[in-house]
Amino acid sequence: MALCVLWVLPDKFNAPRSRAWRFVVPYGLYSGADNKYAFFAPVVPSARRVRVRVLCGAEWIPFETTVNSNESRLRLHTIATMVMQKETDEQMAASWAAFALGNMPCATAALVEVDYYSVPSVSDYRRGERPDWNLLHVLAFMTKEELKSVEESRQ
């Protein structure tokens, strides 16, 4: 708790040149204390996930990336969280779609779906409501060839 207080005090109380501060700064970075613990109640954000599906012929196929290590899993999760930020969501989703389209030769289109995990309040839980994944938004992409054929069919 004391380390948390250090992060919310004004800068004049922080002593970046002191020996103790050299140990406190890494703690803040690794624990999240440097962002004023905003990830604790009452502003805990819902968990989110990104799913990618590609269109091969007439069938939508889920595209799964293979991860072989915890480091790869962390990178993937970090990239996925960028899809959930308004400033970068479309660019990151386009990157995921391009990766999926490039790895599936039969694919002509891709859907990047962002879900959030809705956790009910305690009273709603007692009434029978359970946590569940809900669709937040979908971003659609297609190959240049598919776009060209769609534009030609409209003319």
C-alpha cells in the first residue's frame, strides 16, 4: 500500500535520485502502480479477446496462431490488446487479417472479431446470470482480388 501511495503523490515528493527510488521505480512498472492502480476496483476492465475467421470458398474457418512459448503468448496478448484501443483498432485488425489471409491461400476475406467477457454483479449472479463472452465489434477485410471482383460485379 505504501508503494502505491508513492505513485499518487505529487512529483515533488518523489526522489528519483535516491537509492530507494531505484528499487521503487521497477516495482511500479512491473506491478502497474505507476498507472495509479486503475486496473483495480471499481474500474476493472472486462477481459477481451480477438478472434479471426477467414472465408475459404463458402466456409468461414477460424484462424488460430500457434504459440510455442510463454513469451510468444505474451506478445500475442499484447498485440491483441491494441485492437481494443480506439486509436489503433483498425490498423491492428488489418494486420491480423493480413496475417491470416497470407497464411491461408484459399482465403478471400477475413473477419476480426473483438469480444469482451461480461461478468455479472453478485446480485445478478445469484439470480442465475453467468459470465459470458459477448461480441463487441467486427472488422471485415478482403483481398485486393476479391475487392476488384466485387467492384466489377457492381458495374
